[in-house]
Amino acid sequence: LDFKHARLDGADLYGADLSRAKLTGVSLVGARLDRATITSADFSGADLTDARILRPTIFTTLEVVTAEAPKFTGAKLVRIRSDGWLDRADFSGADLTGAVFGGGASREESLFSPATLVSANFTKAILKETKFPGAALKYARFIDADLTGANLRGANLTRADFTGADLTGADVTGANLDEADLRHAKGLDQVIGLTSATNLDSAQRDPTP
């Protein structure tokens, strides 16, 4: 289905099958997409401010296929609440200010599990005050992203790429930084909990002048 540029503010799409749907430029402000199937769905440029995407279905099998991951390129995802399996999703250039991924995304205690965003693309995304508590972010790309004040407490950031990212005021207490790329990252001296992060000694960092 092609919904591009439609206005679906406040829509209840609980459990809807949106496989391969074109949702580019759609207004979904405050929409509910809990348990929706968004396999290969394209939300590029869409406005999902205050929307919820809890427990979405992404992949058709247990195998992670990049072509089946949804696209949120350049989308507005301000204060979106989501959890579940969003591996390899493309959030490049998206505005995720105040978004919540994982624990606390829902008020239902049974849904307080960490989100999984392995190999997700956040290149040049705005992630101010975004919350990723305990999230699986292995191999995620945060190249040139704005992570000021982001909550990455307990997140698995193994081999995550923060090249050129702004980490001013970000909280990485208890996070796993094994082989994470922190070269050319900004604000490292203002990162909260950096010294308590695990495997910091194996992270790639700029040489000390």
C-alpha cells in the first residue's frame, strides 16, 4: 500500500500488517503501531512524534535480513516509544529527540525488556536526551550523530561507531564499550560514567596529546 503524505495522526494501527508499505512523508503524530508488522516498510520523512511502536514484527524468519528492516531516514521520531527487535533499522538523519527505546517505553511491566538495535544506522541522527537503557547496540553506527544527554546506561555498544558524534552529557554508566570507535567523538570529557564503562581499555580513542 502507498500511504505517502497521508495524514494518519492518532491512528490506531495495533497489529496492522504494513509489510512493504510506503509511508514516506506520512503524518503519524501520536499514532499507535504496537505489534504492527513493519517488514520492509518505508517511513522516510514521516512524522511519528509521540507515536508508539511496541513489540513490532520486523523479520519474516529468525534470520536478520537487512532488506526487511524498516527505514526511518530523515523521519521525525520525537518522543517516540519503542522496544523489541529493530536490528538493522535505518534511522539516518532522523530526529529522535527524547525517544525511549526499551525499558520504560511502556507502562506495562511485562514490556520492560531492553530493545535490540544491533547494526542500526543512526548516522547524523539527532538523539538528544534519547534513552537506550540496557539496549543491544552492537555494531550500531552513530557517525556524526548528536547524542547530547543521551541515556546509554548498561547498553551493549560493542564495536559501535561514534566517529564524529557529540557525546556531551551522555550517560554510559555500566555500558560495554568493547572495541567501540570513539575517535573524533566530541564531549568525551563530559560523558557521565565513562570510567565505569566496561572494556573502555579496548575502545578506539584519539591519542592523548
